[in-house]
Amino acid sequence: MASVNKRSNSQIKKTYEWFDRRLGLAKPLTEAAQHPTPERSASWWYVFGSAATVLLILQVVTGILLALVYSPSAGEAWGSLQFLNHDVTLGWVLRAIHGWGSDFMIAIVLMHMVQVFMFGAYKFPRELTWIIGVFLLLLTLGMAFTGQVMRFDQDAYWGLGIGASILSRVPWIGGSLVHLLLGGPIIGGQTLTRFFALHVFIIPGTLLLLVGLHVWMVLRLGINEWPMPGRIVSKATYEREYHELTEKNGIPFVPDAAWKDGVFAAAILLAVIACALFFGPFGPTGQPDPTIIQTAPKPDFAFLWIYAVLAYLPPDLETPFIFIAPIIIIGGMLLLPLVAGEGEKHWKRRPVAVLMVSVIAVTLAIFTHLGTYTPWSPIMEAWSAEPIPTAYLQHRSPLERQGAIVLQNKQCRDCHALGGVGGMRGPALDSIATRMTEDQIIRQVLQGGGNMPAYGKALSPAETRALVAFLMTLREKNLAPAVDASRSLAHSGAMHVPVATTR
């Protein structure tokens, strides 16, 4: 038995030596694994980068498996996801892991960026490492956005339509950009093909290339030392001081520091799997229907804050914000290490940096929370004493007029405007029947949702029936009533991109 094991080990050794003689990877891989790390940098604060890399690998693997079944066709994409959800063994789990992995990856990359910023790791000589990190964050967000389009459901279709409408506002080249994005003047088969290429080939390929460069630069320049108050970064002395520090108390990355990275990455993977099993995959919601233009598509969680910001902005500020704010934010992040490449690293000596991170975090949290609701105006004005305009009572049945009385008596107009008069906490009711079906109105009245409380216990069945009957008459310019987008409807007519806003 011992001789068999000896021959087996000898054969493995020969095979290893055969490959290493030709590839020459053993020495650089060993040096990379054992590169000296400042002892205090072997901390739980330094594990986010490795976790983000592991999540990227998870996304690539699950994405490849999904691509084996997914059909990037406007007519078949929605159906292929339904097939994955219901007919492929554990297909829904695979979709859920891929979806939740995307959200976790965005969160981890953001945490990594914050940690790097707070620890001053963007300063000399790691300026380019930070700049590459900014592009990695943008590409991660790009992966998430194109992933939502891959679902090609009602939210994705109209969200893409709104995005095209916004892009068309770019002076001079707006039309050309829309054609480039959609593959033509309308949302169609070419649109999904282009986004599929972006999501599966272009963005992941660029991500993997930049991650490789990012890791190589970390190995080349070393892991940022633990910031100490009063330890100033100077281009003239920093590299010598860092070398002396690693010589004095440096430890090999593997295994002394790597075990924390491995434990944290494993915990994140388990969290992704737990969310996938408990919450399931994202969508798809109703099939994309170009005939339903009264809709309010919402983006995925990572972009809810943008959705809320744009919804609360005055209309005349929307376009300037869309085109100016991103340039300022991204430009500031790219220029940061170039204008502040020296000086103090410790967060206690950088109160402006701490305040900036705190304000940004609170702002993102607030707007993300607001984005989970319909982003109604926060203005609250009570107009219950104003009578229902007579135009809304003409040609109404007795039941519908009784519903108008219920609307008045229950003070619904404290929150909802009618005929331009009333509160603005909730949406105006003038065209409610073109935005919501009868079933949706009943459910909203009885169960509430968003910022609206439930009125199921405050209304009798007769009052509810009368109120809903009146609300179903509120359609501007005699538009057709709303229909359920989740039902498959047969409509003729070409697909088109609406001139819409995010409001």
C-alpha cells in the first residue's frame, strides 16, 4: 500500500514539475501568497476587497449557467425566465443566487471604497489603485443595471424606455445615443441583444481585466498600513518608511492574514445563499406591454435612491441634475488622490472626510427608503372643506355620486388632489382609473400600502363599493381604464418608446 502511495505521489510531482517548467507559475504565485503584509493590516477591516472578488467569481459562474438556458430575444426572454423559475430543477435558486449576489457585490464594493477612503489608502503611491477602483464600482453598477434589463418584464421595459427618453435629452447627440443604446429607434430585439452582450461579455470581461490589474497593483505596492495619528504621507519618504515597516513587523499574507478574508468571504456567500432560498429570485413581473403607458416602473434596490431623487426634484431641475451631478461626483472621486495624495491618513485627523461619509450614507439610506414607496410629494395640505368639483359629478350614477360623498366625508382629499385642489401627500385622483385596475384600487383602499394607511376597518362594504365605483370614473380625456399588466393581452400596433419622465 505504501509503495502504491509513493508511486502516486511521484507521478503527481512529475506532472506538477512538467507544467511548472513550461508555465513558470509556482514562483510568482508563491511570492504573491507570501507577500509581506503589515501586521496590523491583517484586520477584519481589510477583508472587503477579497469578498468582492469572490462575489465576482460567483456572478461569473452563475451567469454562465443561466446563459445556457436564457434566450436573449424580445419575444422569448420573459418566457425563458419563467422556464427557469418553474421547469428547470433548482433554476429558481440559481436565478436567486445570481440576483442576490449582484446586490451583495454592490454593497461590498461600496464598503470597500468607504474603508479605503477612511483609511487614506488612496494616497501616494496608490492613486492609480483608487482610480481603477472607481471604474470597478461603475462597472459593478453597470452589471446590475443591465441585469435588470435582462428580465425584460414590465418594469425593465418601461424603465428602459424612461432611460432612453432621458438619454435623448443630451444636446446634439441625444438621438444617436438612443439608437446606439436600443439598436434602433424603438425597444425591440436588437435592444435585448445589445444589453445581453454588455451584461455577459463586455462588462464582465472589463471587470475581470481591471480586477486583475487592481490585484497586481496591490501586490506591487503592498497592502495599506494601518493608519496612525500623526503618521504623515510624504512622497519623498513614504516608500522607504513602508519598506521598513514590513521588514520590522510584516507577516505573510497566506496564511496569517488570508484566513480572515476566507472566513468573511464564506460568510458572505452563505448570506447570499440564505437570501436566495428565503426571498427567491427577482421577478420577472408582468410581460412587457408597449400599450400600457400609465405605469410607474421601479429600478432594483441599488438604484432606488436615484429613482426617489429624480421623483422629488422639480421638473425644471431634473435634466440639469441628470447630466451635471454624475460628472461632478465621478470627477471628484477620480481627482481625489491627485489633489490629496499626501498628508494625514487617520480618520480622527480628517473630520471633513468623516462628515462627508456620514452625510452621504444617511442621504442614500433616506432616499433608498423613500424609493421603496411611490415617490409622492411630501407637501401636506388639507382641503376637505372644498366641495367635489361639479364636473366630477355630472353624468354619474347614484352609486357613483354616493362614492363622491364618501370621498368627501372620509377626508380623502387631505392627501389626494382632485381637479387641482387638495393635498399632495398622495397621487392626484383625476386619472386614477387609468393607472390602477378596479382590483388594485380596492386592495389599496382596504389594505393600504406605501404612505397610505389601510381603510378596511373605517369603511363599510357599501361605502367601499360606492367609493371604488366613483374612482373608476376618474379617467382624463376618456382614456381607457387600466388593465393588469401581468395578464397576457393581444394588442396590435408597433412597439414604441414613450416620451416619458421619471415622475
